Amino acid sequence: MTHSYAINTDTMEKNIVYTLTLPDGVDTLTVEMVAFPEGFEGIVLIPEGVRVIGNECFMGKPITAVSFPKSLREIGEWAFAGCQLKELRVEGDRGSIKIGVSAFAYNPDLAVVTLGNCELGYNIFSGCHVRKLTQTDKCIPPPKRQYPWI
């Protein structure tokens, strides 16, 4: 996998943008495929063609924002937990996106979230301080638990 990063000149802030590039025929990102340059902190662009972001793929990485492709269908468990996300937009334009358990948990600066056409897992925003949640299309909540204390 190759990657690049550059200064984002579209904003007043100097955000580093990290663009992932996958080999032909690969549609799943795994934790083994993600390596950031020394000192990276910024925005991650996930390329078109990625359908699955694996469990714990970006967990604990210094990501402030992420851009998802229209091809995305699944975000794994704990995929972006413990990052530095501030704002998030997950909308299934071409089909529903399944969001795994605690996928965005423990991002304390995550304040603004937009969701649409998603299947939600348990505790996806646990430990986050979301102040504004916008729903642009139907989202399916997690199934009711037989034992709610689990």
C-alpha cells in the first residue's frame, strides 16, 4: 500500500491529509495495512472501492477527521475508538453501512455527528460528548438485548 499526505489549503487550519491507496482487488482495510508517518495528526481519506474497514483498524490513531467513500458498507468494531475525531459524517449513499460495536467510542472531542442509512452497533459513541446529532436517512438501532446489563 502507498500513501501520501499534504497540507490542506482549503481550511484556515493546517491539517495534514493522509490518503490511503489500496492494491487492485483489495476492498477491506485491516489494522496491518495502516501505518502513518512519524508525527502524523490529521485527516484520513479512505479511497473509493473500500467496502469494509476492519476491527480496530484505526484505533488510537491521531485522526481528527475521516472521509468515507460511497462504496463503504461496514465499519468494524472499535475501528476509530480512541482517536481524536471532532466531527463525523457516515451516510450510506449506495446502501446501508453497518457500524460495529464501539466503532467511534472514546473520542472526547467528537461533538457533531451526521448519520444516514446505517445499521448501528452497541455503544458506538460511548465516551464521546456529542452535542449535535443529525439523521439524514433511516438508521436501524441495535437489536434489543435479552440481558440489558451485558
